[in-house]
Amino acid sequence: NQSAKPPPIPSPLRFSKFFQTNMRILVTGGAGFIGSHLVDKLMENEKNEVIVADNYFTGSKDNIRKWIGHPRFELIRHDVTETLLVEVDQIYHLACPASPIFYKYNPVKTIKTNVIGTLNMLGLAKRVGARILLTSTSEVYGDPLVHPQEESYCGNVNPIGVRSCYDEGKRVAETLMFDYHRQHGVEIRIARIFNTYGPRMNIDDGRVVSNFIAQAIRGEALTVQSPGTQTRSFCYVSDMVDGLMRLMEGDNTGPINIGNPGEFTMLELAENVKELINPDVKISMVENTPDDPRQRKPNITKAKELLGWEPKIKLRDGLPLMEEDFRSRLGVPSKK
Ligand code: NAD
Ligand code: UDP
Ligand code: UDP
């Protein structure tokens, strides 16, 4: 009887769907700043098993130490430029240095991480039928000629500059994501993350918020890179994690901007840090680095409409939350 075909057998590798077991989630770069906060949130759900793969280039075991030994948690020292064989349902692919001084330190490794690393995670997603989310970046817009930036803007990026290993690397990673989606049917999600800050940022990673807060706590001058009128928009890390999880769980591939539209010049940021953390510090103007984008602010209409997401924490509320963590790591007690 031709019509009595057995029902299709789901891929045995899609464990959670077939066996009704826990959701198994891989977080690459999970020992890093955003990754470790994401892991904390994922671990709150008792149905989630979390596997972190990280090579500790810019991340640290300290960020996820509290989960080591937990029965639903696993940590693998692994470089995503190498093949990874695991069976998972979802992949949050964050592995990549995010701070300019780190990604410029070994640009060839940075572009390999973006291109080969993303290719490997897509090969993995294809093999096991997992959904994969890429943390892309506002840097794909380069030094933008459109302001604020919306997802349809194709960007103004220098292909041969010192930032290209990162921004062109992420652009290729987005291309790979869409090609695996169209050609192999891989379920993809792309977040374009704008500047994010919060506890566990590397203290000396050279990013502006971590620099200013560490300088203010140490009583050193805040180093504003000239001209100081360049702008950024800063998102607190808990808002970011919420946006990433909504994107993963929703039906839209993206790319979707996730960031806080509150826009500040670097001089305004310095003045806020000075006022909130140490009114005695000076602000000094120092030389800038090449290709520094002059302005950056997300249009988050898509995130609002498609994910029901918008950031909740204002810069002036987020900076003090970060200060406590920096004080304890720098060993400088609060003056209060
Ligand atoms: P981070 O440097 O703290 O974390 C990155 C993690 O990836 C680290 O734990 C690092 O050790 C790991 N890693 C780097 N290369 C690796 C490799 N080859 N194999 C395995 N692990 C590797 O940075 P973050 O701020 O947490 O950023 C996380 C992601 O978000 C990155 O993909 C970054 O590009 C993206 N993003 C961040 C921001 C931001 O403002 N923080 C902005 C835009 C995009
Ligand atoms: N890959 C991986 N884990 C897997 C499956 C694939 O790391 O579980 C890597 C694999 O090493 C390959 C890449 O993903 O280099 C792309 O895999 P794909 O199957 O798409 O391409 P192919 O292996 O045919 O080049
Ligand atoms: N910046 C600054 N002082 C610093 C570090 C950075 O004024 O000590 C400026 C930098 O010139 C840039 C902005 O802050 O305009 C954001 O730099 P960051 O490295 O944090 O992030 P990205 O350039 O990747 O947005």
C-alpha cells in the first residue's frame, strides 16, 4: 500500500525535539564579556544545557567559574577555527575579539576567526540541524554616511584598513550565514550589536567605557581621543542579552540592530563618568587611531516591531552598576 508510508523520522541529532530532552545550547566565546552574561541567563532555565567553547584569547574562566562542575554546564577549550563535533539544538556564535586593541593585535587570526570560525559553526549547524545566531556588529556600517543606521544601509567600509579584519570579517560572516541559509536551509539569526558595556569587561581592553571607568577609579585623567565630538550609543549588557535571546527564539533571520539609541559624544561620556564616579579627575585630549567612525547610533525600529525589544537601562544608571565590579577587580574600595 503506497499511501501507508511511515511518518518521517526526525533527525536523531535533533535530540531535544526527538527525545524531549533538555535544550542543548552551544555558546562560542562564552567565557567573554557578553557571552558569560548570556550563559548566566541561559543557565537560569532548568531545561537548558549549556556548552561553552572558548580559546580564552580575550575571555576568562573567571567569568563562568560559578558554573564549572554544574551538571547542565560544560566548558571546552576550543578554537573555532578548528572543526568542532558536538550535538546541539542552538548555537550562539560569539567567538571573536571585540575590542580594537585585541582584534588589531593579530589581524590575520581575527579574520580567520570571523571567516573560518563562522564557516565551521555553520557546518556544525547544518550537520546537526541546529539554529545558529551570529553576533555581528555595527562596524559592518563602517564610517556611516547614513545616520542613524538602519539594517538596509550597506555601509561605508574600508576593505584594506586596520579595522578591516574585524568589520570586513563580520561582513563575510554575515554572507556565509545567508548562503548557508539559502543553499542548505540552515536556520540563521543575525544580530548587529552596537557598543555594549557592563561588569566583566576587560579592564585594560582599550574600549572607551572600560578605559574611562578604570581611569576615574584610579584617579587618572580620562583620555578622550580627538576630536571628542565622535559619537557612540551604549547598551547595558543585560539589555543586550535579552535582545539576543529574543532574536534566537523569534522567527526573523535578521539582520537586526540591537543597541541603545541614546547617542553621546566621547566628551559627553567623559563628563558623565567624571560626574558620577570621580569629580576630581581631569579630561585630557589624546591622539585618535585611523578609520575611527565619526558617528554611530542604531535605528531599532525592527527590534521593537519584530522582537518587542528595547533597552531599559540608561547610560547614567548603567555606569554605576559597572563601577562596583571595576572597583572590586581593581582593589579600590568605594569612597561612599
Ligand atoms: P570578548 O572579547 O569579551 O569575548 C569574545 C570571546 O571569544 C572571548 O571569550 C574570547 O576568548 C573568545 N574567542 C576569540 N577568538 C576565539 C576563537 N578563535 N575561538 C574560540 N574563542 C574565541 O568580546 P564581547 O564584547 O563579549 O563580544 C562578543 C561578541 O559580540 C563578538 O562576536 C563581538 O564581535 C560582538 N560584538 C560586541 C560588541 C561590544 O560592544 N562588546 C559590539 C559589537 C559586536
Ligand atoms: N564542521 C564542524 N563541525 C561539524 C560539521 C562541520 O566544525 O559538525 C566544519 C567542517 O570542518 C567544515 C566546515 O564546518 O570545514 C563546513 O562544513 P560543510 O559541511 O558545510 O562543508 P564541507 O565540509 O563540505 O567543506
Ligand atoms: N575612545 C576615547 N578614549 C579612549 C578609548 C576610545 O575617546 O580611551 C573613543 C574612540 O576614539 C572611539 C570611541 O571612543 O571614537 C569608541 O571606541 P571603542 O574602542 O570603545 O569602540 P569602537 O571604536 O569599536 O566603537
